[in-house]
Amino acid sequence: MHGTETAPRLHWMDFLRGIAVLLVVVMHTNEHSGVPLEGWAEANEYLAPFRMPLLMFLSGVLLDRSLAKPIPTYAWGKIAAIGWPLLVWLVLYGVFVDQGFGLPADLSAYILNGNYLWFLIALLACYAAAIVFKPLIPALPVIHHWLYLAVFAGLVAVCAVSGIEPGLVGNTLWFGAFFFLGAWARHYIPRWINAPALLSVPVLVLVAFASIAAVPRGDLIFGSPVGAGLSLLGIAVIVWFAPRLPGSAFYSFVTWCGRSSIVVYVAHFPILVLLRDTVLSAVTLPQAAHVLVLTAATLGITLFFVWARPWTPWLYALPRRHRPAGPDRRAV
């Protein structure tokens, strides 16, 4: 959920980040609507191998750039950009939305599992673990990125052998693997993007057939080498196609959302729950209309929060004046 190194990469990476986070909103709206649509839920299952792995992958692509900063700047930047909104929205959702006004019934469980904000906890854990690579970058400038690939393979193996289930720990290990995959892939993305269609189109066909075969078997998606391979190939196809998409109003809109993906992620779920439990609970609609109205309203209000971000920056990042003094005071 951060920027990129060059202008061309900024656009396509933000577009992919926007697509992924908007799909999260659509998925959550159906799941938590109270009357989920079976077909919509099934469609979301086919997106599951790519949605969150892609978000983690894109964050990992920027790891070396982050590690180039002094450790205090690196650590404070992650606290300010990830830890702060995590804390703010845990409080906002927990006190005002989760069970009405007041503290969650099981406060310790709420804090420890992160509720809908688990992704930010997992991302913080990945950045914390990645500090060990900082001395390796100057010591092994040519080959250090292969260690990222080893971490990816190791985490997938741990998940497969342990049979770990989805949850904060399981999600951190499983999706964290794709964070380190992105750190490894950074060195090869420019070459892959310029690869001919002769290479990418067969991969797309393979991903399509593999998804049809594997997704109905849920045990082949989360925590398995098959699932890791499917996600990897899917990300490869997505990354190849993204820079080739023609410019359009839709592309610009999604890219705009991607630049504020943190806003979409943290704000959408409280909005969804409030709309479901207040506005839509007072009216009776057909099932499809209920989900459609809830989705449209959730997206609309969430996008208002994105538009209002310049006037509410403290909701999404620790104010700069709280940053420690140091030689490097650039924004993270």
C-alpha cells in the first residue's frame, strides 16, 4: 500500500493495488450483507488465490527501497504508515461499530486477531522480519534477492507441512510468503513485462484451467504448494497485462483508488456494517437488490473518504510532526 520507484511503475502498480482492494470491498459486502448471493460468493472464491497475495506481492516489490533507509527511519515509517491506521481504526471500529457503542465483548481476542484489519498486522510482521535482510543487501548485492525466494519457499513449506488454518498466524505466514516473493521478483519484473505474448498467454490459459480445477477444492488453495503455484502464475499474468491496459477513465479511477488503498481498506468495513445494521435493516429488499444497494452505498461512501483524505490525513498516517529527528525526513 505504498508508492513505487518510477512514474511508469507507479501507474500500473497503483492500478493493480486499486483492483485488489476494491475486490476486497465487493467480497466483504456480499459475505457480510446478511443475505449473501451464492453466485457472487462463488465468483469471489475464484478470485481468492490472487486478491490478497497480489496486495502482499506489491508491497514486497518495494522492500529493497525501504531497506535502503536507516533502520530508525525504516521502522518509524512503517509504524506511521501501517501501525498508526491499524491502531486508529481498531479503536474506531471496536468502540463505535463492532457491537454498538462500547468495548468488544472479548477485547483481548479482538486486539490479538485484528478483526478485519488483520492484513495490516501481517504486513507489519513482514516488514519487521525483513530487517534481517538489511545488512545482506550491501554484503551480497547481486544475489541477496534469492534469499527472499528461499523465504517464500520456506513459508509455503511450513504452511503445507503444518496444515495451518486461516487466522492471524496462518494468514501472516501464508500471505507473507508473497511479500517476500515480491521482493525477489522486483529484479525480474521489467524483463517479464517486456516478454512477448507468446510467453504470457499460455500462462494465462494455464491459470484459468488450474483455477477451475483447484478452487472447488478449497484444500488446494490455502496453505498448499498447488495454491502457491496458482497464485504465483496468476500474479505473473496480472503483472504482465497491467502495463498494457489502455488509458481510460476506468483505469484512472482505479489507479486513484490504488494510491489511497489504505483508505479503502480501513474505512470500507465499518461503513458496510453501519449501513447494514442501520439503513438497510429498516427496509425490505429482494436479496439481489439488498446486496447490490449495500455494495454501491459502501463503495460510494468509501470513495468519499478517499476524496476527503487530504483533509483527514491523521486517520491514515501518523502526523509528521511526531516523526523523530534524523538525517532522512522524507515521507515513506
